[in-house]
Amino acid sequence: MSSSIAKLLPPLARSSGRHLLSGTMTTARMATGTHLHQIDGYSLVEGSLVAGEFVSSTPFLVGGRWWQLFYYPNGIDSDHRGFVSAELSLA
């Protein structure tokens, strides 16, 4: 990795003199897909979940991989109360 790119990394990413990012290049193929995540009775769900609690989708397939959506209607934690958070994760 060039030293100019390394300077842009946060200190934790450069800890122990090793870089967490590799200098190798990978080629990825593009995959497209759609997923509709509908929450029936949204206002009831929002009112019954506290910050950090989530609603999850069933796993869905896109690009040959299974994914799952996690939706936090009152934020991912108490510091983010009042915000809506979403997380897309490999299932």
C-alpha cells in the first residue's frame, strides 16, 4: 500500500505497523436484486421496541449469497434514539 493512502487511514487501521487493508486487487462481479421489507402495523412496532431492538427480514438471496436486513425503528442504541437505523448482513 502506498504511504499516501496509509496516511489517510485512521490510526487503528495502522496499528502494530501492519495495515488492515491489503495491497492486492480483487475483481468482483456485479449482482443486482431487490428485496421489499414491509412492516405491517409499523406504528405498533415502533412504539413497542426500544433503542437497540430490531425487526429482521427473512433471509433473501441476491448474487448467490443469502442476506438479511435488520431494521431498528428507534435507533441502533440509546445514543441514536430518535433515528432509524438499518443493517444489511450476510446471513
